[in-house]
Amino acid sequence: MDAWIIWLVLAIVFGVAEIVTLTAALGLLAIAALVTAGTAALGLPVALQFVVFGAASAVGLVLVRPIARRRLRQPPARRFGVPALVGKTAYVTSEVTGRGGRVRLNGEEWSARAYDESLVIPVGTTVDVFEIEGVTALVYPRE
């Protein structure tokens, strides 16, 4: 079997492993194996093929992988506006039931409903916001 076919098979194996693991390293090794397959097809001796594979792998791992890892580790997107209110604490200003009520949330007065429709939450209770539906906060009392 020709050497370039072996390198091509190795590139495919690394490529499939990259798809499964998403490490960015195996994909770079797959590219290095493809480069080496090209040099093997040109007729380079096996010893030089290993040198090409090692050099291409080193270049990929040293130069490209840190950039890819930094890109993958970006901080989570900040929540703004209404989605940022989910999980906040609110205070009941008018009795909250499954049908309605009022809470003070982030310094503003909001209409509210109890997350569990069978609950009646009295005035002054601290609640957590579970969801925002339109302009109504769905709340549940803190334990």
C-alpha cells in the first residue's frame, strides 16, 4: 500500500475523532496528516514524511490551537432587559394569587401571578421570579 494512502486514512481517523471529541487538537492533527499525505504522494522518503507530520502538527498545535481554545472559552453572554429579571428577588406589595397581584421587582412595580396557581402569597413576602410572561412576573415564595 502506498504511504500517501496510509496518511490519508490517518487523516480521516483524526477527523472523525475530532468530530466526536471537539478538542481542536485532533482536527489539527488531521490537517497535518493531509499535508503529509500530499508530500508522500510527491515521493518524499518515509523519514521526511514523519518530519513533515511533526512540523505541521507542531505548527498547528502551537499557533492555531490556543486561538481556537480562546475562542471556545468566551464568557457567557450577559442577559439584559426582561430576561435578566428571571431569578431575581421581588417583594409582594399586593397579595399574589394564581390570577394576579403586584410585586416590587428591581425598583419597579410589576403585575405578578403565583407560579403555582393554588398558592396565595401575602403582602411583604419575599419571592423569586421564575419567568416573565409579557408584563407579568411568575413568582414563587422563598422558603
